[in-house]
Amino acid sequence: MALSTDPEAGHNYGLPDSAFREIENLVQLMQAHIHAISTNGKSLYGEFRTHKPPLFDGSTKPWVAES
């Protein structure tokens, strides 16, 4: 998986190394998702939705969110 060829892509802009690594990991996950969409024509989110997960109503009550 190729990362950006932007010359500033390797600069961490003063972020701690661990935070910068996490940002790089997030970029790689996003690129993998884009690749998955382009290879099978179906998004990962669309595939997830086919399993009909329960909808969250936005409640702030912990026992409601947990169930």
C-alpha cells in the first residue's frame, strides 16, 4: 500500500512520535478501505449494514447504550 508522495508527509509537525504513528495508522486504514471499495464495488460500511445491526437512538443512559 503506497503512502502519499507529498514531501511534507514524513514531517511530524511537533507531534509526539506515538501520536504521529497513530495518525499514520489511520491513514493506512483509510487507504485500505478505499482499496476495498475499488476492488469489490461494495463499501465496508455497506457490507456491515447488510447484517442489520441495531440502531442507536442517541440515549445517554449507560444501560440503554449497552443493551
